[in-house]
Amino acid sequence: MFRSGDRGPRVAVVTDSTASLPAGLAERWGIEVVPLEVVVDGERHHEGLDLTSADLLTALTAGRKVTTSQPSPAVFARAYAHAVERGAREIVSVHLSGELSGTVRAAELAALAAPVPVHVVDSRTVAMGLGLAAIAAAELVAPPPRTGHGLPGRSPAGRSLAPGGALAAERARQVAASSSTLFLLDSLDQLRRGGRIGSGAATMGTLLGLRPLLTLRSGRIEVVEKVRTRRAARERLEALTVKDVRARGGAQIAVHHLGQPELAAQVAAALESALCDGDARVVGRVAVSEISAVIAAHAGPGLLAVVVADR
């Protein structure tokens, strides 16, 4: 991700590939992304490196056996060493919910032997709930531009006032805790097989032909509502998002999809239109990105999700 000789900020930010960051954002903020593993019919892949979400969707549609695996502590140790080589004196390592994966535990183990302090954050969420938390930490510690005046993080004399890793880690926790995630799927079978949702809820949805709206609460997947059709579920997804943003008085929004870029763009446009008045503006444009292959492996085809977080 980084060229040899590049120098990063004093505090480096590391996250994992389930953050589902839109293209270019990790590079823009200097965030190191540690890939999780996806095993397709016994063949091991690293998502984002030799496996895309589109590849995973093809495998799922073909009925191939798909499992996932967290990075080892050694993988995190290499990421931390790379950050130190680039000049980091502290590291903030922000990861998906420990209720869903052992990834954050692997990061904690690697942190014990790291040559600099590593602040490991269990975001208690996933996708752009995690991604926005990592970006918030990176924004806080990023070195200011070389030009311009009155920029945040600079004293009148131009000296850097960038905060340390502990403050950046706390900032990541705050943004992650403020996030809410709503998503819908074509089927709950993948979640049931992976033990992410109870068999009773999955069976009921199948028998009654309901489309459940799901969320993450305290790091766990829960059913919010059950809706009769996918169209109605999408409309409810949008309505609940608008209600959430208006209650906050403004927020950041990200839309995720799996192989449905046009639909995700339509949802993003609908949300921007609904929130274009002065009561509760979206902070910036609604981000759109394909969901991580690891999340897709557990969620299955048809995923559509919206993440909302405070700025």
C-alpha cells in the first residue's frame, strides 16, 4: 500500500479489511489495512489482495464452500513493524467487533511485543461503522498540509499540535459507539450457518416470507423489523436512516452493497435528497462501497446496508 521511503504520521492507524473502505480512502489517510482470509473450496485467499467481493459473490452463487479466518498475530506484527519503519512512534489499531471475530484479540497479542505503544480498539461494529472510526482517528493525527493558514492541528507559529495515540484511540471509540448499522439480506441462511443469528429467527423469516431488517447492537446481530417484500424493506431502511440522521441533527452516511452498485447509488441519492434541507444535513456526500468479502461470506447475496455515524 505504501511506497518504500514514504514517511507516515507520528501516530499510525491500522484497521482490517472488514472496514469496507471506499476505494482510495485508506491511501488518502495513510491507513494500513490488514486483510482477513477467505477460504474457497480449500483455497486460501487474502481479501483485497487476491480476492474481491465480486469474486466471492461468484463463488457463493456457484454454491462453493466458503469459510473465513482472522489474521494471525504475526500478520499484525508485520503491519506494526511496517508502521514503525515509516516513522510511527505510536499505533492505533481499530478492528471489527470482538463478538464477531477473534481479529481484535490477534491484534492485542501482537501489540504486546510491538516496539512502540499500540492502542487496540474493539469497535464493536463492522463495515463503515469501523471504517469511519478508523478515518476519525487518522484525521486527528494526520500531519497538516504544508500550505494554507489557520488549519486545524497547527499553532499560530505553524508547529504541529497533533494529539497522541491515546486520544486518537478514544476518538475512534467515540465514532464507533455513535454508529448504527441497518442491513437487509435475501436470506438468513448464511448467518444461521455461521452461528451469527439463531435458527429460530432464520426459519421464521423463511416460512413466513418476511424480509428482516437487521442491525448490530453491542457487537451482535439482531432483528429490528420484519417486512413483507424487499422493496418495502429497502424503503423502511431508508426511512429509518433519515429518522436517525434527523434525530442526530446531521451525520455521516455510508451505503454498502454486494454486486449491486446501481441499487446502492440509488439508495445514496435518495438519502441525500431526503436530507438536503437545513434541519439535518449529511456531512459530505453519502459514501458508497462494496461490502468486504469476509462480511459477504457470512451475509450472503443480496446484502444492502446503511451505516450512520456522528462526525
